[in-house]
Amino acid sequence: MSGWPGKYVIGLTGNIATGKSVVRKMLEHLGAYGIDADALSHRAIAQDAPGYQSVVNTFGRWILAPDGQIDRARLGKIVFSDPDALSRLEAIIHPMVRQAVDILARRATQKVIVIEAIKLLESPLRSYCDGIWVTYAPPNVQLSRLVQKRSLSEAAARQRIAAQASQEEKLTAATVVIRNDVSYDDTWKQVLAAWQETFPEVEGMPAIETAPRTGMVSVQRARPRQAAEIAALVNRLSGGIQVLNASDIMAAFGEKAFMLLNMNGKLVGVAGWKVENLVARTSDIFLDTNVPFAEAGKVLMEEVERASHELQCEISLLFLPEALQKHQPILEHLGYQARSISALGVRAWQEAAAESMVPGTILLFKQLRQDRVLRPV
């Protein structure tokens, strides 16, 4: 039984580039609350976090970047080539991560918790878990993903892969194995089947739909089975700028969720948003030009915020495309403020903004909660 009464905890692990985060997102679509312990470990050593000074004292100031933050690439060169150095780093970070996981799990209203951690089996977090799910991908697939998606050199990628315990060790501990080396559809089928077997009494995430408002406007959270419908909507509302198919949207479900806006029974808008590291990011907004933004934009963003609050987000970031920038005053009235990335202050917030912001968009910021996990001490 897990350390949190009334909750079932899935421990999700797997070696580097085997698709752990994709599987966590799928479980979140099914109604679980996901915790990325590896992202929390990055937070723990940011300049505004409690682990920063201990890491600098242990490994020296040469690991610092010009802005004073710890350069994780420099730190990585040390710890991935020296097991003793890695153990010293983990001794600093892991207690803080466990504390943060405990805070998030206790706050969560969801009955199923997913803890994603690459070294879950070697960590005390394992004792919190009711089941162990392991993702698997062949070494050649791991190598390809690290080189193509993370821009590592082949030598660096091979070093990262070799620094980890063999995949077979994790597989022997698994209660569920997800092979993530074919297609998103195939992975989704495996996750869905394992979910239904583990929780036969749970059909999945309950429908999220607002009560109809003026003009019969409502918002619902999309399901992966609506991929073709979402693709057709984006193609229509983007005026041909984006040309997507159902497979494209299914792949997008591996990293984000979609809110659909209905008016008088017709789909008239969509927002694509993601939550990572307690930061909500809305990067895709498409609305029918015949729909008043003052109403539609308000309803859509309020629902994104409501769902983000439920996921314990600290802030909401909105990347406003050029076509909607004339509506910025309406969003400011909802509490959003234009910010530069550097003005966000918190390193985790800055990294999230830098990762999602594209040229031509305006960054809008809204703080959702004052208390922060892994705040300075």
C-alpha cells in the first residue's frame, strides 16, 4: 500500500530516452496525477532553490554559468563519468525531491498518482509505489532519440546510456512493461489496456465541461479518440497555415492536452496546453473569427486555469500569436501580464517559457499560487 492512504501509486521508470514522459502524459489523460521527479531534481539545484549552495560547495564554482546558475552540462560531465560523484550529487538532491513528491501527492485530489523517476528502483521512492511500470526501447532507438531530439553528440549519448543500469534489471522489477519503440497509437493501446486491467472499476478521466454560458458556450477537455476532429478544426481555423492529420494530433497528446470550445453545439475553438514542472503553458489557440473573443477567450482560459489549479501549477504562461495580439487587453483584464523571459525570475519558469516560446508571440504571465515547491531556504 502506498504512503498516501486512499491513493494508488504507479512508479514509472525506464532508462533514458525510452519514453517515460510520454507514458506519464497518457496516464494523466486517463485521470492520474503525474509527478516528474527528475524535473524536481533539476529544480532542487536552481539558484533560487535549497540544493544550490550544497552542490556548488561540493563540486566547485567552475560548474556555474555566467549568470550564476549551475550549468547542468558541466555538472553532467562530472557525475556521468564518476559513480562516486553521482552518488554525492544524489545524496544532496534526493531528500529534497522526496519531500517535494510528498507535498504534491498529499495535495493531489486524484486517486491515482504517477511518479516518474529514472532511478526510481534505487530510490526510497520505490517504497511508496503500489505498482512498477517500466518503459522499454531498444538501444538503437535510445541513441537515435538522444541525438535527434536532445541534440547530444553520439559519444555523449552513448555515455549517458552506458552510465545507467541495464534495462533488463528494471524489466525484472516491472508489474507492467510498456514497449515504446513503434508508434504513439501502439503505445497508447498498451497504456490503456494496462490501466483498464489495473483499475477495472475506473473508466478514465471524467468529462470536464463547463456549464453553458451566454450564447451556449462551453468548454470540454478533448480525448485522444477525438484526434481526427481536432485536426480538422485546427486546419479550418488556421486558414491552411497548419495542415494536420489525426496521427499528428495523437502524437501531440504525448506532450499536451486540448480544450475544445463549443458554441450552440458547434466546435469553434481549441487551446493546446501542457503542464510540466508545475508550469502551465498554453501555446496553441485557434478561434473562429465569428466568435467574440471577449467571451470565448475568457471561457477558454478560465477552464485552462481551472485544470491547471487542479494540477497544482504555480503559474500559467500564455504565448499569444500575432493574430490574437489585438485582444491582449482582454487577457490583461483576466490577470495576465506581458513579461520577458528574464523577468519571470524563477529558473524553472524561465526554462519553461524559453522552451515553448516561438518567434512572433507575446509572452503573458499569471501567477496561480504563491507557495512554491522547493522554494529557497
